[in-house]
Amino acid sequence: MPARFPSPAEELALHEQVTTGDPIAPVALYERFMDPATTALRRDLRCSEDEAYDSAIDAILIYLESPSLYDRNKGRLSTYLVAIAKRKAIDRIRSRTAERKREAAYAEIVELRATDPNDEMGVGIEAREIWQIVERQILSAGDRNALKLILAGERSTELLANALGMTGSTEDMQAEVKRNRDRLLKILERLGVSLGK
């Protein structure tokens, strides 16, 4: 037999217990309202068991925080609690729907950007071959270290200067680092590797 809300007289008695601060009232409220409220939410909104349960709990907690907001002249306590629970459940359903849309959009983007494993292997082989050519053409360890930083997208004057073995103030090194960076990029271009400056 499905759980039923308390009778109107029982609801008023529970409300009196809550407003007078009876320590048993929250437990009694939970026991009498949770099952029928979650059943109503699942039936009316077709939400999940968890969404219905969490929303019913929210409604009870909101009521317990401010029981004076409930006006017994406007309707039953069960109607008041279910109305709060429905608003909470609708928020959860909207949030779940939005999350699913975001996940679907993300999955679509990842799927579009995913590369063929054969292409990845080819890129890796090509990168190793290019680096072997670079090592044969650029004999200086400092130049190779600087080139690794440049290929990784590094633009810090200080880091590039350290890789090139330069010392001095940053202002003094800026022009020299730029000159060496341009020189290394020219070498890469001659080897058939093009990077933006």
C-alpha cells in the first residue's frame, strides 16, 4: 500500500510540535512526510529516486528553518512541503539535463579532435627524424637546449638565456636572446620546419 500523508489534524499537530520546539518533531516530520513526498515527486515529475529523496529532505529542512512561513490558512502542510520539494526537484532535473548536454558537447569535441593512432605514431616518428637532423646540424648543446625551449613555446628571455649559457642583466640579454632565437628559427626553416616567431 502506498505511503499516505498524515491527516489534516495530524499535520496541524506536527506543525504545533515544530513551532513549540519539540525535539521529537523533526523525526516525526521525516517519518510521516518522506515516503509520500518522494512518491509524489517521482509520479508527478518523473525524477529519479535520489532527486526525489534529496528534494523532499530539502523541503523538510527549509520548513524546519522557518516554520512560521507556513500559513495553515492557505493549505495543508503536506501541500506546502511538496510545493517546496517540487521546486527543488525541478532545479535538480534542470541541472542534470544541462550537465548531460555539457557532457555530450564535450564528448563531441573530444571525438572530433581525437587523432588516429596511426597518425600519432607517424607524427612521433617524424618528430624524432626532424630532431635527429637538428642534432646533426646544430652542434652546440646550448643551441639545442634553447631550441627545445622554443619548440615547447617558451618565450622567457631569462630561461632562453640560461639555455644558451648567457649571463648578465635581462635588459642586456634581450637583444642577444632575440638574435639567437631568430637564428635558430632560420636554421629550422632551412631544415623544412616552420614555426611562427
